[in-house]
Amino acid sequence: MFGLIASGRLVSTNWEQISPTNCVTELVDADSVNHIVIFLTGQTPFPDGMGGAVYFAWPDPGGVPNWQLLGHISNLKPSAIFRIAKLKGGEASSSIQNSFTSLASVHHVNAVVGISVEPLAVVEGQTPAAQTEAANVSTFMEFSQKMLENLFNYATSFAASPMDMRQKPGESYVPLSCLQQWYTNFERRLQQNPNFWRS
């Protein structure tokens, strides 16, 4: 039902069912992996109203894995990219309860990815561990806004008075109001459709 992709590796569909609603797979040599993709293979959909909460755990020599929520997949969201690089070292609190903490300890040498089948209302309402979302539109929008601000600040640092303009007859000047209008329009269009620049 599920697949896992780590960059530069073959697709993995080897999942071990450890309870009626939980399955796990090992992620070998996880230190060399920054992002993983979890997806539905298309063979079996989730039952109506259900989805899969995706968890990740680094191996713990002390025994109990520290499961960290990455996000979820569902029939309407059949794949997702998760960033695991920031989770190395198990900084998330193990006191957060989830369906894996109540199961018997699953001891693995490699990192483990788990999927818990739960009602959609539950999985969509959970908060993933910090910094597990892969680069997305909001990150792109933040970059674009910072770039626009930087351009505007840079251009305004060259502002010249009418007297200065007369002393440099070979230069062309653009009114700052024109740059301000472009900045306002670009930001508005970016907020309406972050991908407008592709068309």
C-alpha cells in the first residue's frame, strides 16, 4: 500500500505490519538522507475517512525509539516529501504520545519510518515536528518577499535629489514611486498566486 523513496536509492515497498493500524520500514544508512518521500502505491486506498500519520525514529541504543511526527498522507494527498535532516539526534520530546509509543518496542539498528492509519480528522489536526516540511510555496514566498525588500532597499540607497541629477547628465533616473508601485504589484500577485511568474 505504501512506498518510500530516499534520494539516490531504489523505491522501497517493504513494510512490516506491527499492529492492525501500524506498519514500519527501515531506512538504512539514514545519516546520508536529508529528505524522504512517502506515497500510496495506488494498489489499495485508505478506507473512507482515514489517512496515515507518518512518523520517524532514529535508532536509540537505550531501547525505546523516539517517534517524531513528520506529517500525513491520505487519498486526497497520496504523497508527501519530508525533511528528516533536522531530526537527527532525536531532539524531539519522546513524551509526545502517539500510536507507536503504546506498542512493544521495535528495536532496529537503522532509522525507522512508521505509518499509523487513523481518522483524517485526527491526522490533519496533528502538529508535525519542527522543520520537517520540505521546501514549499510559503518558503518560496518568504524568499521572494525578502528579495523584493532587498532590491527596493538597494535601489533607494541611490536616491538622488533633482540638483544631483543635473550634475550627471549622462545618467538615466527612474522615479522611486515607479519602483514602489512595481514592488506593491509584484507582492500582491505573489500572494494571490505564488506561481504567477511561471506563466
